[in-house]
Amino acid sequence: MPYLNLVAGEPWAETWGVMLFPEDAHKRRAYIAHLWAGFYPIFEEANIGEPIERPVLLSIMRVIAATPIDRTELKGRYCQGTAAGEQLKVLSAIAASQPKRASWSAASRLVQRQTGKSRAFLYQARSTFMPVIHLWAAFALRGSQIGGDKACGYTALDDVNVFVTEAMALYQWDRSFKLDRKKAEPTLDRYKIDFWVPPLDWSPPTPGSQWPRDGRLRAPTLPDEWLRRVGTKPVRRNSKKSVHVAPDK
């Protein structure tokens, strides 16, 4: 099972590289090197963090020179990763309210109506990004945002670790969920897919009293009009056009 690099280097760059290139180590290293080339001069000028030794800088430069980054490919991968994450997010939302109707087919059908993407595109996105689909779904559930809040002592690094905590909560839940029928398989089957997870010695951060997020994953829900499309009885509440997250009780 591959492990996220949450200690060495820059954790968000490392995690973002994995999310975009889960199956291609060569392009992943090149992409992370390009990110480093962009933000390291800023870090150095601001005297933030440990300075990089010259051999390491030369190694980064060699990687960048050897592997240019195709911006069109990056855009396509972001689009596919987002589509994969949306499918898991919607599937989890169906399972939270109507578990007997929760399936990849039902989820992709709803995402197809929302995005206009073809079923073939959604299937391919899910297949390609399945090893990191829990990361993309957690990213979607938090509004596709990573960032700190200086006012309450919450750093961007804290948010990266909280994000991973949320992704792992989603991963653990979907590993245990399966339809109530013979030969049904878990939504996320770790025996068939090598999912990217934190290293064994990693532990979730201890939330500060004023932190805006603590890593607990709130159950995603579906609006009434979406519930009708999977054949469920709608709950009486104001409907919206997209999947949202139920407030904590």
C-alpha cells in the first residue's frame, strides 16, 4: 500500500502530486519539483523553514529540465479527479439516507446529470483515480479548499493534516459499507486497490480549541430533487442544486 509523504518536503505539494498522478511516479516527482521551484524562492526570501542544500536543488532542477509539465494534461487530470471524487461523495450521500439504493451506477447517473459528463468519462475517471478517490471526495466535501487561519493559530499545514484525517474517515466508512445482498463488495475494497494512505506512524492532529476544523467528517446528504432521481421519498426541506453537507448536531 503506498503512503503519503506528510513529513518530508512540503506535505501539500506531496499530497497534491499524489492526487493528480497516483499511478505515475515519474510525472508525480516532476510535478512536485515544478511546485517546489515556484514556492521555494518565496520561502527562502521570507526565511521560512529549513534551507535546501545545493545538491537537492540541483536534483530538482534536473527533474524539471527532464520532464516538462503539460498544462493541458494537468487540467484534464484535475477534471477527472474532481469527477471521481464527486461520484464517491454522491454515493456516500445516497448511502447515508437510502443505503439499499447506494451504488456506483446510481452515483454516476446523478453526477452525469449534474456535470453533463458522459458515463464513459465518469467510469474512466473513477478507474484512473480510484487509489486516491477518498482524497478527491474529501477535497470536494470541504469546498475544494486548503488553507490556514492565522487568527486562530490554524496553519495551512494543520489544514493539510486535518484534510487527510477527513479523507481517511471517508475511506474507513466506505471500506465497511456494502449493499445488503449476496456477493456484495465494499465500496472501497483495499484487497483489490492500493489506496494511498498516511504512513503507519502518522496520527491525526490534536485540534486546538479555536480551530475551524477538527477532522470529523459530517455526513453528506442529497437534496430532494436528487433523492427523487434515485427513487426515494423526498424529505421536506429546501432543495439545492448540489450535494451539501449536513450541519453538526
